[in-house]
Amino acid sequence: MSFHSRRRFLGLAAMRSAAALGLTSVSLRPAAAAERDFVPAVVIGSGYGGAVTALRLGEAGVPTLVLEAGRQWDRAGEDGRIFCSMLEPDHRSSWFKNRTEAPLASLMWLDLVNRAVRPFAGVLDRVHHGGMSVYLGRGVGGGSLVNGGMAVVPKRDYFEQVLPEVDADEMYGRYFPLANRMLGVNSVDQDWFETCESYRYARVSRAHAHRAGLRTTFVPNVYDFDHMRREELGEAPRSALASEVIYGNNHGKRSLDRSYLPAAVGTGNVTIRSLHRVRALRQEPDGTHVLAVEQIDELGNPLGTKEIGCRWLFLGAGSLGTTELLVRARETGALPALSSEVGRHWGTNGNVMLGRLLAPWERTGELQSGMPALGIDHWHDPVHPVFAEIAPLPAGTELWTSLYLAITRNPERGEFEYRAADDSVRLRWDVSQGDPSIDAAKALFDRINRANGTGYRHDLFGDDRAFENRFTYHPLGGCALGRATDSWGRVRGHRNLYATDGSLIPGSTGVNPFVTITALAERNVARVLAEDFPR
Ligand code: FAE
């Protein structure tokens, strides 16, 4: 076993025993960093940016505390499963809601999808901001717990346009390969793909795209495709093939709590505290960052608030979480020197969801893998570039439907504002700002429908719209690299303060974003460790 795997193994064992004991603090040295009110480094959030940063700080010998609002997902419920399925959602599905809020709101205009649930620290959140709502993962592992696992490196020329201050040679030569390796990215066996039942839906969509003269591409994933193959054969417990994805996967998925985070804990320098939400930040004249941290239980009851001080503070609370903390801190005068660029350059990665109704003889299959493996790549279109993920509709029954999450190049950007009356930070985004995304998706899918004699489904989104652009899975921006921060994520205006997550990317990546977030965090923390920490 290599040194790295041994550390990851130790960390995994520590995480599992903490979960079994119902502890909210995980560390190889629980008495050390965990209980002190001052730690050298704090990372807020345990998604991609936070997990990368925690591992590299821990490896460099920096005692580090990770504060995560959600719970650790390692303890089975009464049904013996950690996560619930999409078909039978329960309290584990949703972050303090009375009812699930799934992306598909209806079937045949009927309210068949969502269920009443009791409020709990569940794994998927949908945060509402007027014209836009944002899906987020909540828990140790952030979005990696709920996402479709699609691990896509962006097109280089587009990456260079979006983040011109980043050395693309270094990213494509070093940090994207590193991110893919660390995340455990793998590709589907194409022979199996062509014959399996689980991807019949993708093959049907591919045939329709090709009939319209369009190009499709296989998409790597962090779900273990060999496990999936064995699921179909009945040799492994089903997860991707048991309608599990947005409320978590019980098997097969290499989420961050299986990769970066146990490796971080295994360094012996990193402590993770779950169900700890950072409410506010300030900085003392001597440079100490002070965080107001609230601890809750799984039912949301407050267990107390305390202040934690640190010298280096890394914000990995995701695009919304990081932006909210910074905007509030600037507007309340707690971090007065933050730039006016904080809270700007926010976008949806041009997300639009849509479904097409197929002919009755075009079966997409009752068994559909929840992990997408194919995309329609039409990004080179000069007017309407689109990268469309061929998404499953794993309802366990034949629905003669092709579903897509289209990523488009939408130049519209949102901004965040602070409202003193209720101490809230709100996104300003008008529904009409999503129109360019619909125009692009419509141009592509009209072409596919024309070539195949098919049409849109109008019954999936709660009314009779064909295109859903009122939510995003891919919130990006709010603390954009090179604008609100320097070229390495150091937040301008305050010392030893860093953004390390999707907030750095100004609104768009052209593909699903987590590989980019991971690689960028790897690049930035390497520089920060070399320059900002004593040797
Ligand atoms: P993120 O993963 O959101 O982690 C932030 C963490 O911070 C969360 O665990 C929060 O609970 C925590 N947090 C927030 N505020 C606080 C606070 N105040 N105090 C303490 N903790 C806090 O951030 N992307 C892909 O590339 N491929 C896909 O297939 C894909 N599918 C998706 C499907 C769904 C349903 C969703 C919701 C997202 C999907 N994404 C996908 C997007 C991807 O998961 C997302 O871009 C990343 O998770 C963002 O990573 P960050 O590090 O920015």
C-alpha cells in the first residue's frame, strides 16, 4: 500500500468510526485541533475546493479545521441504507424542507414526483432567490454527494477566455490530470455501453443526435463503471441502477468522502466538524480571522454558537455560500476592505433542462443508469454553442422520453445584494436573463426534433413550459478570480483570506464544472502554500 493510500485508509477508518459513534468531529488526533478556539487554518465547506485545500494544508503540516454545515453521510438509517432513492424520497433527501423539490416537478402534469418529508439536515438543498433557484449538496463532501459524477475537462480555448489570468499550459499539463487522478475518474467500457440495458436511453438519444448531423462524445465519470456493469449482472448492490443520484448514492460513487477528505484526515493534521455552519467573519487588527460558528443537530436545533480564530482562512462554501459570507462581511463593515467586485460575475453555466417525447416504438428502457455517460457536443457552433448532457429519467418505468441538461454560453450575470432588514444576501437574477440559454437549447433541439419527427414534453416542469431555466445545478462566480481576488484566489483587501471553490469561476465553464473547480483549487493552494506559509 502506498503512503498516500495508507493515509486515505486511516482517514476513512476515522470517518467511519466517528459516524458510527454519531460524532460530528473527525480527526486522527481528536484532542488537538478539534477543541481549541484558535487553529492555524480554517477551511469553510467540504466540497471540491474545500477538500483539495484541506488535503494540501494537512500534507504541508498545517493544523487545519474544516467546518461543514451539513452532516457526515456514513451512518445507515433504519432501512439499512445511508441515502434514500429518488423514487422513495424521505427526510434524508432534503435540507430542512417540508416537501422534496425535485428538478422535474411533474409527470403528465400530475404532482407525482415530490413527497412530503420531515425537516432534516438532508443531502440536497434548493436555495430560492426569486427568479433563480440553486441546487446544492449539503454534507461532508458537498456537491460530490448529489451530483451526476460527470468529470469533464473544459475546452481549452473556452477555458482561456473565461480565466485568461491562468496559465493554461500548466492547467492542462498538470492540474487537470492531477484532479482526474485524485478524483478517481474513469470511462465507460464502450463495448459494454453498446450492449447494456442501462444505457439504452443514451444510445437512443445518440442515434437521434446523429440523425440531425450532430456530434456526441463519451463523458468520463467518478462513478465506478465496473461496479455499474456488475450491478446490471446482479453481482453488486445496485445504486446507479436503483434510481440513486440526486439524493446520494449508496454504492459505486467516488465522492469526496471517499477520496480527498479521508486522505486529508489521514495526514493527522485535519479535523472535520460537520453540522457546523459559519454565520459571520471578521478580522482583528493583528490579522486573526474570527468566525462565528453555529452548531446544529440533525433536526436543525441550535446547539450553541462559538467564535473560532485562525490565521489563514479558506472559503470553500461554494459559489453561493462563499459569496454570501463575503458580501455580508463587506456590507456590515466586518471586512470593509473587500472589493466591490465581490458579489458580481455570477452565472448559471447556462443550464437549461428539457425533455423530448419519442415515438412509442423507441424504448429508452425501464432500467436507466443515473450516471450520464454521453453528451452532445455542439460547442463549436458560432451562434448557439451547447454542450448537452444526455440525462437519465430513471423512473423505473418506460416513459419514451429523452432528457437533457444543456450547458449553454449565456453572457448574462447576476449580482448579490445585502439586505440589512433581515441580514440576508439575495441574488438579483431576472428569469428573462435565462432566455439566451433557451434560445441556444431550442436551436439545437428543434434541429434534433425536425430530423426525428419528435417534439418536446411540456408536462415536466409544473406548468406547460418545454425548457426549464429557473434552476441551476452549476452556480459559478461571486468572487471571481482576477477580479475579487488576485490570480491565485487571495481575496483582495484582507490578508490571508482565500476563495477556493466555484465562486472563483465567473459564471461559465462550458462543461460540468467540478473538475475545473478541483484543478483550480489544486493550482491555487500550491502557490499559496509556497508563498504565504512559513517554511
Ligand atoms: P460545493 O461542492 O457546493 O461545497 C460547498 C460546501 O460548503 C457544502 O457542503 C455546503 O454545505 C458547505 N457550506 C456552505 N455554506 C457554509 C457555511 N456557511 N458554513 C459551513 N459550511 C458551508 O462547492 N458538476 C459536475 O462537474 N458534474 C456533474 O455531473 C454534476 N452534476 C450535478 C448534479 C446536481 C444535482 C448538482 C446539485 C450539482 C451537480 N454538479 C455537477 C455541480 C457540482 O456538484 C458543483 O459545481 C460543485 O459541487 C461545486 O463545488 P464547490 O467546491 O464550489
